[in-house]
Amino acid sequence: MRGAGKGPLMITGSEMAVVDENAAALGVPQKQLMESSGNAVARTVREVAATGDEIAIVAGRGNNGGDALVAARFLDEFALSVTLLGRPETITTDIARENWDALVAGEYEPETVRDSSAFELGDPDVVVDAMLGTGITGELREPERTAAAAMNDSEATVLSVDVPSGFDAGTGTLADTAVEADHVVTFHDTKPGLDDLDADVTVADIGIPDAAELFVERGDLLRLDDRRADSHKGDNGEVLVIGGGPYAGAPALAAKGALRAGADLVRVACPMVVGRELQSFGEDLIVRPYRGKQLDPKRVGFLLQMARQHDTVVIGPGLGDEDETLEAVEGILSGYSGTAVVDADALARVPNVDTDADLVCTPHQGELRDMGGRTADEWRERLDLVESFADHLDHTLLVKGNYDVVSDGERTRVNRTGNPGMTVGGTGDVLAGVTGALAATQDPFDAATMAAYANGVAGDRAYDRGGNGLVATDLHDELPGVLWTDREGDA
């Protein structure tokens, strides 16, 4: 996904699903996008077909097939046949089913094929391949396999909708059984590998606003996979929080945020002086205390050894800003090569540290300035400033504000969730923990965008209940709903 940055000139199939859902969240429903997609397919059919040609549409039961069912309504000037692979009652989405019903009501007389032995392509001049879209990969199964072979053996011009059936829109590879398209009408942006096909590729603008790629919305949470049924403890992320000393609440808030965001195990490394207090904040916390009243350079080796046994590290909550503490932070970051979320006072040492780690830094705007970055009151001006500083640091920045700005120097996104009630202390600690949990299984940039969105929505829901009386611990209760149980509904 490009966002506001200098990212790729194409979009993968999975990212396209994110953009579609974000467009819906912004008020451009998928039904409207399908209507535009189908119209674009019909326009290309008219370009490749001659008057009176026979057009055969072969549609699958998903939205890819739905696009072609829409196209059929714009092709009345041709001799048209429409074949659905499967039973109409098994069409997988409401909007595709509505377009099937529209064809039936209009007496277009679409046909159905339930198994490969019943499929007959005939001798059309143009075949529209709308069997499988970007969400299906691997070798074709029946009856799609037989239908694809018939298309490839025919003399017809083959036009594929979005991608040829059997094309992997993530890797840009074709299955051996894939459709060999002469033309491809793809939507919004090209997909990896399409330009390498021996086919004419048309990129159709279907009305997805740029905002669907700029603003973080509920579609971004589609990146979160459901857990495998055979997963074991630790498979879904182990997070180490390094914090505490002057403060005990901050690392507890971060650790509980990580647990609520789906991490299997969260451990907190803290000075012994606050270890017992921190343990009292919850039975779920695994506390690993070390000697002393605060973090100092003598603990770097111990903490690095522990950090390397975790998927991500969150460092900073409640550490304080003593010189010895920040020296130890620099030692940990310079010796670590995994993914680390850096928050609070630990941020001060990021610009000077030489590290192989992937850092996600979560400053508010004052902390960003202390790090050497620049900011602005107007969020559009802030975009370029944050992106430039992220590029300079070569790390990901999640800059908190009324509009959060997330950038890794190439990709830049804006999050608009959250409310003024979240100025209460501790909400940033929760955000750091959520980011750490998501970064255990996701790309650091994507983890930061999803964390900013989810933390903000959790805060909005807490605000709806308690107004300005919300406290940071309220976010913990809301996070599972935002991230896991209703991420495809209204947030």
C-alpha cells in the first residue's frame, strides 16, 4: 500500500482487499466498486470484440464473478452467454448474489455448471474469465480447471477480470493450470507480475479514493490472521517489556496492552524494587526482576540474552531518564537485531544508536522534537516532516497527535481515531504494548498502523462510556473487540 510515500507502483491482492474495505469505511461501498469494475470490464470487451460477436462469460461464485455479472448488463449488443460455476445459492457474497439475481430478473438466462463434466465453452469470439480473483492461489480445482483448459484450447480472445484465474497476486506467478489471458482488466492499480504476462493489461480506475490508502481504517485489520487450530503457546508472539524503576504502572499498562492485542506470552523485565508491585497488577504478567533500583549498564548483557528469546521487545515505559539508564538503553538497542518498540524516555537515544534492529519509535510531538525531528500543527504538513525524519533514521515512526502519522520513510499513513480524553497518562504505554504484540507477527510498519488505529478506537469506545473520565486501563477491555471480534464491522 502506497499511502503518502514513495512506495511501490503496484498493489498485491491482499493489500487490495484492505483498500476495498477501507473505501467502504470511507463511504464508498463495495457494491458501488463492483458496479464500476463491471462497467470497466464491459468497456474492454467492446474494445476487443466486433459487432455481433459471441461473448461467453464464465463466472465464479465470489466478487470476481460478481464483477463479470455486472459487465453482462452492459453488453446487450452482443450475443451473450453467462455461465456460473456452481450453484447460485453458494455464491459467497451478498453483492455478487444481488448481481446474479439482477440477471435472472432481467431474463438474461444465465446458466449454471455444477461439475466439470457439464461444462461446455462452445465457440465464442471472446471469453471473459471471471472464475477466481486475487484471493485464490495455487493450482486450479474442478470445475475451474476444466474451464481454464477449454479457454486455453479455444480460438477465442480471452479477457481475464482483475487477474487470470490461477494467478498469484502476491507473488506474481502463474499456476500450471492457469488461464492464458490475452487481455487483463485489473482494478485500481496493477498487481505484481501482471506486466510480465504475454497479455495486454488495462488498469481501470473504479473510484477508490486516495484516502483509502492514506488513512488507516478498519480494512487494515484484515491483515490479522485467525489463529491456526494447531497453534501452540508462543506461536502468536512473545513480547518482552523492559521498563519500570521510577514508575511501575507504565510497564504494566504496556504488558497488558500486548496481551490484549493477542500476544501469547508477555514478560516484564524490571528493577527488583518495583517487581513485586508490578506483579500485583495482574496474574497474567510474568515478571523477571533484576537487582537495583533502576536500569543501568550492568544489566545490558542479561537483558540482551532475554530479549533474543522473544519475538519483539518494548523498551522505555517507566524507565526514567537517568544518564545510566539511557546508557543502558543504548547498549541494549545497539546489541539487538530483532524488532523493538521504543517509547518514552528511551526515545532520546535512538538518533545516536547504531543498531541492526528494526525499531518502531512511538514519540508524541514533543519527544519527536527532542529526537531531532520537526513537526507542524497541520497534519498535512506533518506528513512530509515525519516521513523525512523516518527516512533519516531508517526506522519506523509512529508520531502521536490528534492525527497520528506513521512512516518508515517510504510509506506514510495517517490515523484519525482517538479523542482528547486520551491525553490522560498511560494511553501511550498501552499503545506501545499493542504495537509490540502486533509486530511479533506483522511487518513493523503495518503493526504500527494497526496499533494506532486499534488503540484509538479502543479509546473512542471508552470515551463513549466514560467521557473525560476514561483511564488507560479502560483501553485494555476494549482492545480485543476492536482487533479480533468485530474488526470487519463498524468501528
